[in-house]
Amino acid sequence: MKTRDRILACALELFNRQGEPNVSTLEIANELGISPGNLYYHFHGKEPLVIGLFERFEDELMPLLDPPLEVRLDAEDYWLFLHLIVERMSQYRFLFQDLSNLTGRLPKLARGMRGLINAVKRTLAALLASLKSQGLVVSETQALGQLVEQITLTLLFSLDYQRVLGREGDVGIVVYQVMMLVAPHLQEPARRAAEQLAGKYLEV
């Protein structure tokens, strides 16, 4: 693995475990067993490190935000998309710990995060519209617009909410919460199937 990639991997692990504000570049260098100068050669400070990790996160997430909407998918496929999105967010969870503070300090990150959030919302709206076109969603467009906002807020803040409560961020709980937000908008028997599948995420 190249030194740059090792630095990013180490920074991600430390940021996730300790929180980005609590980790210095010196600690990252010490953890890797390299000199601070070597780290500085690749990343001129902590801001480029954070931006580099966000760009990796974006690269991993964006393919999931472009599902094949022209293909008729089973309901389970939609939940799989959701699960994969939450997994990626969990892997970069430091980005969502004190999100407003982090983006307030780093304008470039703020711009990137706004773009990513808008992409998530567009994808959610498109998936719900696809479900509605299949007759699986009964709610009107305005209610679905509010649902997109509720889902987005849950995706962004649920893992950190669990952390505040002293729990390890659980991907299954986030997926369960989102599925239970969507379930009341579904036609039977899709609603019942979603509720049953959501319950299984709590059993894992």
C-alpha cells in the first residue's frame, strides 16, 4: 500500500475512533511510524486529510446513488440500496460527528457535503417515485417530499445520535428506522413485508 493510502487509512481509523478534532497529524504520523515531515509531504495539514477522506467517501457512495431506475426492481432491492448507503456512511462516520462544526471550519467540505446530500435526496425521491409508479406507494407527492427530508435527516444523524447515547453506531438500527419511516406510505402487502424485514434488522 502506498504511503498516501496508508496515511488516509490510519487517519480514518483514528478519526472514527476518537473524533477528528481530537486527533493531530503528529498522532497519525506516530501511529504509522513515519516522520511528521513524511506525512506533511503527502498532506499539508489536517484539512487536506479530511478532504481526501471525504473524496474517497464520495467516490464510494456516488455509484450507489445511481441505481438502475429504468429496471423494475423487487422491493428487497430498494432496501439493499439503503443498507449499502448506510454501511458506507458508517465507514466514514467521523464526517457526521458534529457535522455543522466540521463543515463550518472547512468550506470546501461544506460545498462537497451539500452536493452529496442533494444527490442522496434526488436518489431517494427517484426511488420513491419508482415505487409509486409500481403502485406500491400510496402517499401523494407532497407527503413523499417530506418523507425524503425525514429519511435524509435519519441517515445523516442517526449514527451520531447512537454515539451520544453511549452506543456503538449500529447500521441495522439506522436501516430499521428508515424502513419504518417508509412503511406507512406503502400499499399492503408491501407495507407488511417492509415491517417484517425491518424487524429482522433489530434481531441481528
